[in-house]
Amino acid sequence: MIFLPRNVNPEELITTISSLCWDIDNIFKYYTQNNQNSNDFKKKLEIQNLNTGPVTNADVEISNFIKKGISEKYPNVDWEFLSEEDYHSNDDSFHEREWMWIIDPLDGTKDFIQGTGEYAMHLALTYQKKIIIGYVLIPSKQELWINVKGQETWCEYKGVRKEISIEPSCKKVDQLTIIRSKSHYHPAFKFLLEKLNPKNIMGVGSVGYKITSILRGDADVYLSYSLPNGSSPKDWDIAAPLAIIEGAGGYFTDIKGRKLDFLKGSYDQEGILIASMTSNHYEICKKISNIVNT
């Protein structure tokens, strides 16, 4: 039994949020029901290119839908919402709130616009900065991945729950398929991958899509490499995907194999991050650390 705010029933909450996620899937369908290359699609999206990247009507609508849906169902619960779309808070103590929903309504906006299918919706509930529930919706696969702290991760496929069974692998580095960001790929990252010399390297969109690719067995390791003062993943990119891979028996750590912290104030997840379902995860971390520190 997980610890939740007073008068919040765990089973009811899980069911309520699952239903909310499938409603969100219908919002995605509204935007994609026509050809994603059509002028009608782009008109509905109203794409804005901000300094942080593209933002669309879908990003904003889904963010608002999540906050409204949870607030209306639980009007008396004292929890807050940290969404990618409105995180610029003037309250310096915002990240210190006890209960927090961390939301990325559309992780992989560029892929959504381009119609690759490699996008996701992330939703995680934290208590005292620790993740206790995580949801990752993959609309193009009709998959909803769920983890509740203390339980194994499961997947709903088109709304039907399916247990998953994943045996951790122990592949050598030259046998690995590594997935990385399509857009954040600088020379130091390229050098690292050349030194690792894995079997295969794939550029993939959303973090949630990357992590579920590992859970499906399509890849072995996800690497994120952020340079100082450069672009880096944020809490909303990482929180829910971390919950589901850890709940499946995997790992999501920094280069030293340490667990990631959330709601630190800046919301940045800097440096080199490594996610895998490999039993030799820490050996891979050490090998990468040796390369970058040479």
C-alpha cells in the first residue's frame, strides 16, 4: 500500500489517472486524425517556436486537461502541479511542496509535429521529492506504462492491462544497442559513442519513448549527455520514465551509478545519464566514466 494524501484511495487514484491518460490519447487522436503533413493539422497545432523549443496547442491543452481533471476529482487534496508548459513560477519555494504532480504533456514535440510517432505523455506523482507513481503514454503504440512504488511496472495496451516480464541482460558493450537524442548530439557525445563502439546506435525522440523501447527489448541502453551550460533534460522529461524502468527492475542513474534527485530548484538533470535493463549497468557506468575522464 502506498502512502497518499488523506482520503485518497490508492486503487481509485490509479484507475482515475489511467482513465485520464486514455482521454488524453483521444486528444492526441483529435490532432492526428488527418494527415500530419496537412495544413489543417498545422493550423490546429498553431506551432510556436520558443527558446526552449516548439510548443503547440496540444502541449497546452493536454497540460490544462491533466491539471483540471485531477483538481476536479480531488478538490480538497493539497497537491501542486509542475508542468513543462507553466513551470516559470515566481514562488521560490514551489519545488519544496510536499505533494507534486510532475507533468510533461507532450514529450517529443518535434516528433509529434513531424509525425514520427516517437512522442509521449509523462505524468508522475512525488511525495517529499520521491516518485511514488509514474505514467508514460505512448499514443502511437496505444500503450500506457504504469508504475506504483513497491509494485512491478505494468502496461495497458488499448486499455487492457498486461503484465510484463523482462529478464535483465548482461551484454558486453560491443553487443549493446544504445539510444540517444536525435537533436542533442554534440562532438563530445559522438566521441564517447565512438569509444564505446556499441553494436548499434539509434537516434530516438521522447525520453518516454526511449525507455519503453528498452522495456520492449528494442534497445539496451539510453544515454543522455549534457554539457555544462548546455541544454539538459528536465525533471518532467525524466521522472515518469525513471519510475517505469526502475519498477521493471532496471536502472536510471548518473555516470557514477547514483540515483537521480528531483525538484532541486533548477529542475535540470545535468551531465551524463544512463538508463538500462542490463545486470552490468554499473560496469557500463564505470566504462563511460573512464572514457570521459581520460
